[in-house]
Amino acid sequence: MMTNDGLDLKVTWQVTKVVKPLLSVSKLTLNGNAVILDHYPRIVGRDGRTTWLRRINGTYEVDLWIKDRTVSTKGFQRQ
């Protein structure tokens, strides 16, 4: 392979069946988040909150959960 600047590259491509949802670093940063992949990988949101990542077999992973919108979080639920 070669870059637009004429730099020769050797790239190993891996193709796999995707079984987990993927996050786009490009879209995260376009929305004002910072993605830091150092010894303590994390996503820092626009509001300053940190979401920690872990690296497993060369892939950064994060646990995400789907909220149950049927459960009320304010006040008492009446029947």
C-alpha cells in the first residue's frame, strides 16, 4: 500500500464476523468527546464525565447497558 504522500506501508487486514456493536471514534470526537488510548484508556465526555475502557486482545471494550424505560425513577409508581 501507499499513502497520498508516497509513503510505502505494509498493512495486515483482518476481516471478521462482527458480533458486538462498534463505536466510532471519529463520531465520538465530532460530538465533542475526547478518546484517549493510553495506559488508562477512556472516553471523556463534553460534560467531563469519564467512561473507562479496557483493552482485550488488541480491542478496546466497554460495558454498556440498555435502560428499561418502563421503570419510573422519580416518585412513587401507582397501580
